Amino acid sequence: MIFGKGRHENRINSLSFRTLKTEPWLETQPEPSRDTAREEGYAVPLPWWRKQSFMLIALSAAVAVFVGGLLFWYHGRALAAERVLEPDRMMTAAPEPKPLDPLLEDGENIRSPSSYRGKTTTLEVGETDIYRGFLVLVNDSHILPDYYLPENLAIVNDMAANADVDGLSVTKPGMELNETAAEMLLVMVGSAQKESEVGGWLLQSAYRDFTYQNYLHQRKVEEYRSMGFGDEEARRSAAFWVARPRESEHHTGLAMDLSSRTHPDLQLTYANTVNGRWLAENCRRFGFIIRYPEEKSDLTKVGFEPWHIRYVGFPHSEFIPLKGWCFEEYLEFLRKEGGYTYRDEAGAVWQVDYQVLNGSAIEAPADLLYTVSGDGEGGFIVTTLLEGPVDNTTGEELLLIAGKRLSD
């Protein structure tokens, strides 16, 4: 205790002595040299540059403390915000991937090129076969060869008379269509009458040969010339409504102009009639599409024709309008994607495969019903019925017809 007190007193005395010695020196004595002041025990003021250094260090430390505190505060708020948002993130997680198509249920995206759930067989085909089938594209850039002849033409007048179909009139004797297209036309107009009491259908045009198509096209060209159009402009404008020979779908026997007795003229107003609306809404159920939709003229290069339908068969007639495509877009999709699997509205499951000609052969299922069609460009579309309808629906009759057609 004593030792500690003595030390304390000595410290105080030392401080007092230093103060006493310093004050007179500051007032009356000239400033000694710094070395003399140190030797004699005087307090020596710091030089100005050291004072500035200390101030800068102190200021930097204060800024560092302030910035560190700000960062700590901000990080704490970010962590708190993240904890608050975490439940919402979990609630808005990305949805599970959906099947290829809305009508295909979970697990039914079963397409596997050339597998067909079983054995396959090889089909011999040639280059001329690309112009055969229900899916041949014919337009101004896909022109039929001179040797082209349609398949399986049948006289619609005779078929309609034998079937005793009410509500269909054929404007010319001996009018021809592909037999399958004609069968489905008769089923369609019969269903329109039975289901909706829509009748009075008028078949105005069906199959045309090259000569007759050339006559119609030239007549349209002359019509535009008479209106003052130049030769080139008249031909271009005419082709927008009446295709040049070898560029018309009517050559295939798969296309037709179907109007009504109350609106026999092929005018755009037909789209707003009872028959026109029924046709646009229901033709897909019978294997047909509206070939030249109003909003697709830039792709089809043909004006809107609500009366012009084209037979493409199942499931293509459902899939095309489901996607909002025209025929050109559909075939481009097949060439790019290679195909798809689809459950149609009647419950049947179809597999569609696009195959490029490999030498002289393509592959098809060995034990399932299928059709093969060329695309008019160099590929083949194999359409396979994988499963029938899951129950008895209004489309069952159509599927039976399709099955008959596939097996022929």
C-alpha cells in the first residue's frame, strides 16, 4: 500500500514540476532548441506536419467506422428482407413442365421416332411418292410436276345419291373428289343437319385438271386487265385468288369449294352466314381445315376463302387449328421438330413422324394402323393410331372410318 501511494505521489509531483517549469519558459524565455528542451525535460510541441498526420489518421478512422456501420446496417436490412421474401419465393416456384400438348395427359408424351411402341417395318418409296397422300403441300413454291395424277378419285354425285344424304347439292355432273375426302364430306354435311339443322350445302368446285385450272386463271387475269392493271400486276393479282396451273390444291382432289344455296356466290360475307360459321367451327372434326385463313395470307399467298376446305385427315385437322397455324406452318413444324404425339378430342392417341427419304426406304409400324403421305418437298409423314378412343364419344364413328381408311 505504501509503495503504491509513493508512486502515485511521485507521478503527481512530476506532472506539477513539468507544468511549473513550462509556464515561465513560454512567457519569458526565448524558445530553446528542440534538443536542449528534451535534455532539460521540457515539454516539446509537436511539429505541424505530425499534427496534420494525426488529424488525417483520426479522420480516416472515423470515416471507416461510419462506412462499416452503414454497411452492417444495410446488410442486416437485406437479410431481413430476404427472410421476409423467402415464403413468397416458395409459393411462386416455377411450374412443373407440361406435356407437349394440352390434350395429352401426363406421361403420354410417348413419341419416339420410328419405335411406335413395338416392331417396325421398312417401306419402299420413291421420289414421285412425295406427291402422294393427304398431306401434300401445293402452292406457288411447291408446284406439282407435269406427270402428276391424283389418287382414288370418285364421283361425288353418285356417292351422295347412294348415301341418300339430305342437305347437299352438287352444281355439276360428274364432280370428282378423292374417295376418302368425299366420304368425310358426306358424313360432315349429314352431321351438320342432324346436330345443328344446318343444311343447304352447295358443292361448287372439286377436282380440276391442269387445263381447266389454266382456263380459270387466265380468265381472272383478263378480268384484272380490263380493270386497267398492267400485265405483270394482273397476273400477280389473279394468282392471289385463282392459282396458276400446277399450283392449285384442286389438282389433288382433296380440296373443294363448299358454299350454300342461300349464298351461292363465293364472297367473303359467306364467313358470317350460318353455314360459313358452322364450317369454320366444325370441319376439323371430319378431317378438314379452312385452307386459307384470313390472318395467314402473307404465308399462303392466297386471299381469305372461308368456303375452301382441304382434307388432311386425323389428327392433323385438329392439331392445325389448335395451334392457330395454316398448313404451311404445320408442315414447317413437322420438318423442324420431327413429329409429335397427340390425344385427340375423341380420346384416340396418335403419333406423327416426319422422315426424310433415306435411299429408297422409310420406317413404319409393323403391327399398328398407319398412313404415309409425302409432303411435296422431299419428306414423308407417317401417321400412326397408337390407341383408340377411351370411351364412346361423338367422334367414335369418325375414328371407325379413319381406322377403315388406315387399313386400306
